[in-house]
Amino acid sequence: MYQEALAATAQRIAPFLHRTPVLTSRLLNQIAGAELYFKCENLQRMGAFKMRGAVNAVLQLSEEQKTRGVVTHSSGNFAQALALAAQSIGVQAYIVMPENAPQVKKDAVRGYGGQIIECSSEPMAREEVAAQVEKEKGAYFIHPSNDLEVILGQGTAALELLQDHPNLEHIFTPVGGGGLIAGTALAAHSFGQNCTVIGGEPFAADDAYRSLQSGQIEANTSTNTMADGLRTQLGDINFPIIQKHVAQIIRVEEAEIMAALRLIWERMKQVVEPSSAVALAALLRNKEEFAGRRIGIILSGGNVDLSKLPF
């Protein structure tokens, strides 16, 4: 069912994206005891996989919807992705961002032509303000992760990875709002050869792990993790896909995220954000289980505030 949709999505968005490289590291293979293939979405336009879903969602709009613009709420990568995607296609983007969002991310959104509407930092505030903008401007709302067109766009990273390495046995991704892991799971199910998808999630924001345990979408009461891109929760569109097609979610400690982050920076010379390192951290935590396997890892993004490096 999703095979054709993913293939069409990949073709549609290709002119607006980089086909990111897949890197290997002999040292990391030794440490993991497995063959690792890193899909470097940190080298994507605007620095993260989210450009894929944003472009796909904007390209699917009718001509009339394009004239009215798009709106989303995001404190970081999707804000930048939608602003750049809209600019690339000639559409106005309205981005609702909490007032405490990093200045570096606000500057990037403005640099991509996005119009920022600030809101308070309470979780519900961003949804309320986005709904207000939608009503006042007639703009089309695009959710950062709980939107099928966004999910299909995000899935094209794994699709490309499987085109380059069709015999992968597992693909690891970080889990935040659920768009990347849901898209990856659809791609692995449609194009992999018995390829399972595994999520990595901080113990400090383990809503997806608990959601799979309970069978319903769970929320986080606190999100005190350095992986700031993973502080969001699953939605009613991506959760059923994750339930059906994701093999497991492995939770990791902050020290494990830090160790994986250091390995990627020092050994692979790749600038990635802490959220990206969570997938490798999850593999290394359970490496005996995956010894000798061929494993893809999606490095989700590289938008780091250099004034606040965790090292």
C-alpha cells in the first residue's frame, strides 16, 4: 500500500533535496561488533531529515492553498525545514515558536524567509497560536510529525539507505514526535528484506516506549534530556504505524547519549546534534543482541548551537 506512495514521494521531492551520503567507520564497527551504515541527514539542506517531510507536504498543496501560505509550530528543526521548503516553492510560511526557542534557530527561520509568531513556552500555547494564525491568515496547517505527507517524506531517507544497501537487517532511528521512525518503518516494510526498525529514546523522555507498552499515546511529565529534538510526543497518525511496524524501542541514559555523540564527532568527524546520537547509543546499549548484523543508522540532524556544546 505504501510502496507506491513512498516511491512517488521520493521522486517528487528529489529536486529540492540533497541525496545524503552513507558513511562507514571501521572503528565504530569494532566497537559495536556489527557492520554500521550511517545515513547522514545532518548534511541535508537546513541540516536535518525534516526538510524531506516539509517539502513533500508543501508540494502536495493545491494552488489556492499555496497562495494562502502554510503554518506550523516548532521550536527547532521543523520550523527551519518548513520555512526553507516554502521559500523553495514560493509559498509564505508562518512559524509559531516559543519565546524561549534558541536564538540561532529563530535566526535560521528568518533567514529562510519564515515569518515568526512567538508564543509562551507552555506546550498548549503553540497549538492555540497556530490555530489562530490558521484562522486569521487562511494558512494551511502542517504538523511537524503527525501528518501522513510529512511521514512519507521522512521515510525517503530510509528508502535511499535501502537502495544503497538493500541487505540491511535493522535500521535504528531516534524517536521524538514519531514522524521519522514511522516513515522509516514504512520504508523498511515496503523496500527492505526482512529489515526491522528499532527506535532509540532517552529515559528522560520515554513516552514512545511507554506508549508501545500501554497501547495508547502517553505524554511526558518532564523532558530533562540533552536530546532537545526528542521532547515531543507521538500523534494519532504515526502511532498506529509505529505499533504495527516498529520492532522495539531501546531507552538510553544521558551519559550514553553523550558517549555516542563524542564517538560520532571525534571518530566520524560529523557534526550531529545530541538527538542524532540517541540511535547509536541505543545500539551500543544492546550491542550483544545485534552482534554481527548489518545495521543502518539515521543521523537525523546537525543543527547544533555551538555556544552550548555539551562536551
